[in-house]
Amino acid sequence: MVSGYSKAILEIGFGNGENTSYLAEKNPEALIVASEVYRSGIGSLLASIAKHSFQNIKIFDDDIRELLLGLAQPIFHEIYIICPDPWPKARHHKRRLVDSNFLNALHQVMHPNGTIYISTDWENYAEFIDEESQKLNAKFSTAKISNEGMPITRFQHRAIREGRNIKTFLLTSLKK
Ligand SMILES: C[S@@+](CC[C@H](N)C(=O)[O-])C[C@H]1O[C@@H](n2cnc3c(N)ncnc32)[C@H](O)[C@@H]1O
């Protein structure tokens, strides 16, 4: 448990921070760790923090893998990854952030029964996430869920405009 907070939530690649602000408002007792490298997006989230006087968001402005490497214990109860960069061309698939190695690294920093919410608007990334999470079926149970009730992010708006469907997964961390 992170001292002073009811739970810790991580958002990876928050973009302009629409979902981060939603999480901060919905969970005022929780610590929200928000990771992004895109400067203009960080500026948007800072503006939202100032506007709403959020006290519970901490921004990590570097590659999330650097943060994960430095954590030696379970910290997070919930993790959100919305529209990870798709790398749609087959020859670029190895650049995709969400693969079994990355999910395994997330598992190390999660409490048992913690959840990873992953949404993608690319059909072949959804298939890839499904396959990669099945490789870890001793560590996670995986369900396909609806994203109803969640805010629509900038990249999701673009996907909807361009006629792509949003596919969402909820991975639940099994006991270690
Ligand atoms: C396609 S955008 C989606 C942004 C936002 N979640 C949305 O739905 O609008 C993916 C974001 O992930 C960020 N990103 C990619 N790799 C990252 C990493 N290793 N650590 C932190 N952020 C990363 C990128 O900078 C980019 O803003």
C-alpha cells in the first residue's frame, strides 16, 4: 500500500490525460501515477490538474519501463493502457509496448486481483494482446469487456471517426 492513499492506479501513455482526470475525480483517495513522454500531452494534463485542483496525480514523464525496472514490490491495484501505439505494419510489431514480456513486468508490480484495462482500436493489435495474454494464463485471467462508461480519449475519437471499433480487455492478476 502506498502510504496516505487507499490504492494506487497507473495509467500508461495518457496522451492528453482525459482518462487520467476521470480516474482522479472518481478516486479522490487513490494515488494516480500517470506516465507519458509526449510533452504537449503532459501540458494538457497539467492544465486539467490546475483547473480541477487535483491533489492525487503524479506524472512520470519518461518511458514507463524505466519506472517499472526500479520497483521491487507490488504497488498497483489498477493499470490503464488506452490506445497503445498500434504499430500496424507487421514488420513493426516487435515495437509494440504491450506484449507478454511487458505484461509480465506489470504483473510484478501489481497486487493480487489487481486489474489491467487495455483498449485498442486496431483489430490486429487486439488479436496480438489476446495471444500475448494467453501466454501468461498462470498469471492473469483475461476477459473481453465493454468500454461503456469510460471517457472517450482523443485517439478513440479519431478511431470512431475513421470507422474502427474499440476492443477492450480486462486482465486480472492471479495470486503469485
Ligand atoms: C496512441 S497514443 C494514445 C494516447 C491516449 N491514451 C489516448 O487514447 O488518446 C499512445 C501514447 O503512449 C505514449 N507512450 C508510448 N510508449 C510509451 C512508454 N514506453 N512510456 C510512456 N508513454 C508511452 C505515447 O507518447 C503516446 O502519447
